[in-house]
Amino acid sequence: MEIILLERIATLGQMGDVVRVKDGFARNYLLPQGKALRANDGNRKRFESERHQLEARNLERKSEAEKIAEKLGGKSFVVVRQAGETGQLYGSVSTRDVADVLEAAGFTVARTQIALNQPIKTIGLHEISIALHPDVDTRITVNVARSDEEAARQAKGEDLTQAGRDAADELSAEAAANAAALFEEGAGPAAEPAEGEETVAEAVEASE
């Protein structure tokens, strides 16, 4: 299907471009979302007559998106979920979950604006891109943890997955081995002989 874009779409083109897309993509997303019109003579005339209003509306939306990006960008949001010892979630965190968390914090973001290629399935810090406008992106961090306490520890850089614990155990074992080596017999500096005592080397030398 040929359509006229009513706003810039990164994968398709700029406002006013006539492009060909799959029928399902146009009918299920572009047309109902008001992002495009069918490319026929009537809609071409309509677009040209409304072009200035569309451009003005686009600039207004961009300005609003930039203001939201300033407040939202760089923020971290905690999502508490049940997970196993390895850090694998029993469920997952989807775009709907992220949108709900943002809404609870006072930010209205549509699921389609959240760039999450696949649901989050492990605890940890996950950086996500939010497309607030075709020309305005921002990034947030979703801190997925088994509790608020664990979320705070993760925020400080602690790895609470099984891999993180294994690495910490290896470091602890290595530190313990190094400490033990320092106290092994002969590992430390040789003791100085008391006054009047001869060393073993001196005794051997005297007997020769």
C-alpha cells in the first residue's frame, strides 16, 4: 500500500514522503495512529492544504517531548519481581510493565514508545530507550530486583545474579589463599638472631 507520511518515521522517511509499506502495517498501525494517509489524489490535496498545520503541530509535539526528556532522561525505576537464585525471573518485564511504572511516577508513555526488543527476563540494571517523538529519544534504567533492598544494592553496582556471586566467591577464595600464603612457614622474613647467638651459616663456616 502507498501512503503519505504525516510525520518522520525513522525506518520509512520524512513528513510528506510517499512510501510503500505492507498492508497490515498500514492498517494496523500507521493509519489508525494518524501517522499516515493512503496515497490517493484526495489525500494528496488534503495533505498539501494542511501541511502548515501539520508542521506546526509536529513542532509543538517535539517541544513537549523535549521537556519530558529533560525530566525523564537518566532516571532509574525499580521493578520488583520474583526470581530464582541465578537471577532468572519467574515471569518477565514487558513494555506494559515499564509503561505502568512510568505512569506511576507521573510520566505518560505509550507502550509503542518503549524500545524493548524482547521482555526482560533477569534481575539487574537494564537501560531502555524511550522514543518520545520521532526526533526526540531519551534513555532510562529499569532496576529489576527481588526486593527494594536488592534494588538499592544493585544501584550501587553489586551483581546479585549467580554469576556475580560466583565471581565474588572466587575473589574471596583468592584473597584467603593469599593471606594463608603469607603465614606459611618460611614465607615471612627470617628472624634476626638474638645477641650472642650465631646463625646456622656462621656455625657451618666456623666448623670448616
